[in-house]
Amino acid sequence: MRLIHAIPHVDEEASGPSYSTPRLCHALAERGHQVELFSLARGRAKALCKVVARTFPEGPKIARLGLSDAMRRGLAAAAKGADVLHSHSLWMMPNVYPAWAAARTGAPLVVSPRGALSPVALARSPRRKRLFWDVLQGPAVRQASLIHATSELEYRDVRAFGLAQPVAVIPNGVDVARDDAVGERPAGQRRLLYLGRLHPIKGLDQLLAAWADLRPRFPDWELRLVGPDEGGYGETLRREMAGGLYGVRFVGAQYGADKRAEYAAAELFVLPSHSENFGMAVAEALAAGRPVVTTTGTPWAGLAEHGCGWRVAPTAEGLGAALAEAMALDREILDAMGARGRDWMARDFSWPRLGEAMETAYRWLLDGGAAPDCLRLS
């Protein structure tokens, strides 16, 4: 198959879709498909083995819409020979252009909202999103023949929003470190790691409120906040702390080997988000052999079942109780939990397996027949 994927940009490595979308493209290319990834030319380009990456200049900077006539024209030309067009994310023009291209050629369109339809996400800039939906995004999404959700939680968000198309529930994958590449923690202070954007949706205010109670009880622990400051929210947190919290370190964005080193040096990972369609950082932490504390705003209900973490209410009280239990455990127990999580990722979240699942969904879309297990038709 010739598959055209489109996403606004892939330069922000702390953003889950910036990793998962190119990696999905690579997994499909590994299965012998011709895959092209279209995005705006922002930041650092990614090297994508076996995937043709096409980037386009951005036009006038109007309301962060990602206007690009070059991308529009490029997708229109590419769609003429495409079997499937697949659009990732919402609320920017690169999420509308694929629908326009598909409408001209008759190629089926797949849409991955990537968490953009969760109630928490929709509550941010609601008037802007409603206007954009009514005029541009809504007609584009309603044209889709298939919606891709990365979890059952996101599937429910899709249905609650009123979309009736078939939904393929296929999680993101993760690259699992080799046994000899998981890494060891440095001697000395124990580390609790948060890695992701510094953004209000991530629940960092609740985490810091919990930390204020935990720190006196666990003076040998350090909380590391690793990730880019989005919209000045990290600076706001620093001002609100005003020197009153100890053992918290704002590290900034870390990528590549530096990011892997952060996971390796931690004993425990925390994602306090109010809402996640998947929560890529949870999968990365588990793949690195680190147990996880996260919230019911994420779809990781399997943490308890697989004995590798905690999932609690997205409140200071919920986080505090789970973190207190986890931080009181010996390192050997946390390591054993992390090993179980890593085995889970290798078994159920490998990219080859999930690339095959997406291929199966595409085949059903093109050829019909019995619906694969990942499809939700009602």
C-alpha cells in the first residue's frame, strides 16, 4: 500500500505524537508499505529510515493555525496515487488539508485525534475550537472513513463527542531497551522523575502540592521535572514555589541519549496528568524498567494488574498516598516492579505488533470483510 500520513509537526520530542506518529510510519514501512510523512518544517528534522519525510514551509502565522499552501498542494498531489490518507491530531490546518486531498481523489481518510477530543482538552480555548470545528475541522473529520484511538478511554471520548464512524483501538508502541541497556542508577539520592511538557493539563500543581507533604518524610528523594516549558507554565510554577519547596529540580528538555539517561537514573516515574489519550511517557518509563505512579486521567489501568505501578485520582491526596507507598519501598522491590513493566511493554506494545494491527485496519477499510479485533463498529 501507498500510505500518506500528515501531522502538524514532529519537532517537539516531549510531545507523544512527535514520537509515536513517525514510529508508526516506520513500523508500517518495515512491513513493506510505501510510507510518506508530511509535516510543517519546524525545528529539527527527524531521520526516518524507510519513510519519505516531506516538510513544508509555514505561511502567515495566524492564530497558530499552521497555514501552509505548500503543504496543501503537496498533499493534493500525493493523494492521487495513495491508498490511504492518515491525519494525526486536530485543530490546525495540516489536520484539514488531508481531508481536502482525499475528497478530490476518493482515497479513504483515517483520523487520529491524539487526545484532542478529551473533555479536558476541549475545555481549553473552547470558543476557538468550536469555531474551527464548525467551519473547517468538523467537515474534515466527518469525512473520515475510520477513526484511530490509542486507548479504550479515547474511544469513549470519540463516541461521547458524537462521532459515529468505525474506530480502530490501537495503542502506541514503545521501543523496549535491551536487558543490558536499561542502565543503573547513580549512588546517592533517590530520584522521582516526571518527564513531559510543563503544561497545566499535566497536573504538576497537584504533584508539587503532594511533594510539599512528602519531602519532610523522604529527605533522601529528589523530584526531577524534565521537559520544555510550554507557554511559561514552568516559570509560573517556580514563582509559586518561591523557594518554599526543597528537593525539586527543573531540568529542562532532554532528548535522545540524555532522555534515556533520565529514565535510567530514576527509581520511580510519575505522570500526574488530568487527561491523556495514551501517555507515551508511561510506556517509555515502563520500557526502561521503571515503575509508574499515574492518574485515572490516563488509560493505564493495567499497572496494578501487571504489578508495575499505581493509578490514582488526579489530586494531591491521591498522588501523595501512592507516592508515599512507592517511595517507602526498597530499591529491590521497585526494580522488580519495573522489570514486570518492561516485560509487559515487550509483550503487548512492540511496534512490529502494532504496525501489523494498523495494517489490518487499513486492509479492512480498503477490502471489507470480517472486522479485525481492534475495530469498534458501535
